[in-house]
Amino acid sequence: MAAHPLTAPIFPAGKEPLPPGMTEEDRANMAQVKKWQDMMTWGMESCVAKTAIAGGGGFAIGAFFSLMSSSFQYEDPLLRQNLTTAQKTGEVFKEMGRGMYRSGKGFGKVGALFAGIECVIESYRARNDMVNPVAAGFVAGGVLARNAGPRAAFGGGLAFAAFSAVIDLWLRRETPEED
């Protein structure tokens, strides 16, 4: 049966023509690479992965900020005057570690909460626009401030929504092209 001259040929799956320089043995390798690429794409588009990545990144940033700010903390020299230098050093490192964990946990919680809510909103709306981060910021801010009462939850939601809008506008801005 002759193909119509104005239509593209249709090949069965796995029997498509190979690119120049590729052999039939390379077809299995290409299929394996495509399979892994599809799995990675699916994983990166999942809300669970986005939430975990944002939580881990928030934890790392919070711990780093705490580490940097710990160098500015004032320590009372009379507080530990009976300790040896090694004991003082150990106490300082333990205190830094506790602060890093505490700060990292807080940043991670905020990052994971915001990213998870934004991903769910974006998946539900099937759009990627300014509404998603603003709505996610409002919900996340309200959740984070919920223990302080309804007025604080509403104010926290507004503040987080405004912050999310500003950050997203800055990230979406068009930069001038260099000549």
C-alpha cells in the first residue's frame, strides 16, 4: 500500500527511524534514557517532591542564617569561667547546633508549607500565574499565625500574600537584554 504523498509516515512504537550514526543496539539505550527522563520529569512536577525540596532548602537556608548570626551573639565570659577551653568550645558548638536546627526547622516548615499549598492550587487551577503564589501566601500566612487568633491569622495571611506577590513579581520581571 503506497503512502499518500502529503502525509507524514506513521511508524509503530519502537520502530521509528534512528538518528544518523545510531545503530539498532542504541535503541534500547535511548529507550532507557527516555524512561529515566520521564520519571525525573514526573517526580519534579509532583507536589510531594516540590514540597520536600522546598522544605529541605528552607532547612538549609535557615541553618545557614543561624550559623552566620551566631557569630554576632554575645556570650557572657563570666558564665563559663570554670570551664576549660575545650569545654567552652564544645558548649559553643552545641549551642550553635541547637540554634541551627531550630532556625532551619522553622524555615523548612514555612518553605514546605508554602510550596505544597502553591503546588496544590496550581494543580487545581491548571494555570501558572500570579494568583497561585498570592493565594498560597495568604493560606500559609494564616496557617502559620492561626494560634494567635483570627485577626492575627488574617493579618498574617495578608502579609504573607503581599510578600509572596512582591517576590513573584521580582522573579517574573523582564530583564533588559545586554547588547
